[in-house]
Amino acid sequence: MPQEQYPHRSTMHTSEGPQVYKVGIYGWRKRCLYFFVLLLMILILVNLAMTIWILKVMNFTIDGMGNLRITEKGLKLEGDSEFLKPLYAKEIRSRPGNPLYFQSARNVTVNILNEKTKVLTRLVTGPQAVEAHSQKFEVKTLSGKLLFSADDNEVVVGAERLRVLGAEGTVFPKSIETPNVRADPFKELRLESPTRALVMEAPRGIEINAEAGSLKATCRTELRLESKDGEITLNSAKIKLPNLPQGSSSSAGSRQKIYELCVCPNGRLFLSQAGSSSTCQINTSVCL
């Protein structure tokens, strides 16, 4: 075929001879390409070195990283662990024989939620107090016996004995209902109301018993023993009323030391010198 039909050939015959065109990247473009290739290789080496360093520092292994190990039963943490965001887990427990510690700079809060993410029970342990928010609070033994429970209506103490070790005793701002109040062995029991009256009521009876000591009742104004349907019995080998007032003597010259115990209509007791007959009617000035 004639050569004139191929004008795009790189070699052309002219009057001066054939002319050859060079194909490729030359000059400053070639130097820039080599520079970018070298820079890319340096970045790859630096990235590889950083990756190896991170794997070494974080202690990455086939089983996990750092103190975290992946086992068949879940995740296992060895040593102290810090969580910056919420942790969701079905069960958290320590290794057998080792305690489990929860440590926080402010407080530790445990919430129990329902299906609608509403808080049902909350336990807050803070620097000032430990707070439990729930409808009912119970403390039981390992066998399931109730020791203590509290709700909006009442507080129940299920232990056989309630001991209060405070030096000031126990303060009840309102009434208390109990079948038995007693002190520890060889200790005294003291019921006191410093600013108000002390009232003891029972539908069938009140028994006050001090088997190994004495019984003392003290008040500022008056002490009243009242029985509406029955009687009051003072059963003792010796009954002393040392501060009873004495009525006027029935006989001016009589100095006998035998007295008669008299009762005024208002219940006041006084002594009157005994005579051949009752002298209570004569000494009525004490009852006024």
C-alpha cells in the first residue's frame, strides 16, 4: 500500500532523513513520579512500624488485647479496668476466690429497668450516704428468713432480738407497739420521756418484772396507777411510803408511833395517828 495513507507513523521520511519521536515520561515529570513513589514507600513503612508498635504496646494476641481475654464463656478482664461509657452485661463476677471491687470518684449507681426503660429499683452508693429507692426493701438470711423489711406502711424487724447500742438509747417520736421490752443480762432497762408523759397501755394487762433488781418509777408532777374494772394489788413483804403527809394528832399528849393509812376522796394518801377507832374522818384538812 502507498505510504501516504499512514500519516500518523512516528517515523517520517523527509528530505533530511527519517525523524523519530520519543514515547514516555521524561524530565521533571519523571523526577516527581519517583519522588511520590519514594514518599509512598516511606509512608507504608512508617504505617507498618506504627501498627507493630501499637500491637506490641496494647498486647494484642490471638486471645484478646491487654487485660482483656476472649474465652468460651465471655470476656475476661485481668487487673484494674476503667470504663468511660456505660457497660451492658448480663453477668459480672470475679474469679473464684477473689473479691469484686467497684470504684468510682463520685458514686456507683445500679438501676433496674422495665421494658419501657423506666427505673423500678435504684441503688446509689455515694460519698455521703447509701440510698436505696424501691417499693420494698428486704434483708434475708441465706436460709430465706426475713431479718428486716421496710415499705410505705411499716418497718418489720424479723430477728429474735433487736439490740440498740447507742449511748442515748432509742428515741420514738410516736407510739411503739411490742409484746416484750427487756434489757441485756446484767444491764438495766430505762424507759424515759424527758419532756412529755410516758403512757403504757394494754388491752389485757401490763406486767413489769425485775427479777434480780429493783423497780423505780420517777416523775415530776404525779404518778397515777388506774384500774377501771379491776384492782391494784401491791404484793410485797414490806411497803414503804416515806413522804406521806401526816394529819393532826387526835390527842395532844399522845406520842404513839402507830399510824393509820387514810385515803382522800381525790385519791391522796396521808397518815393519821391510830386510835381506838378510825381517825381518818377527823383529819380531813389534808385532803383540802
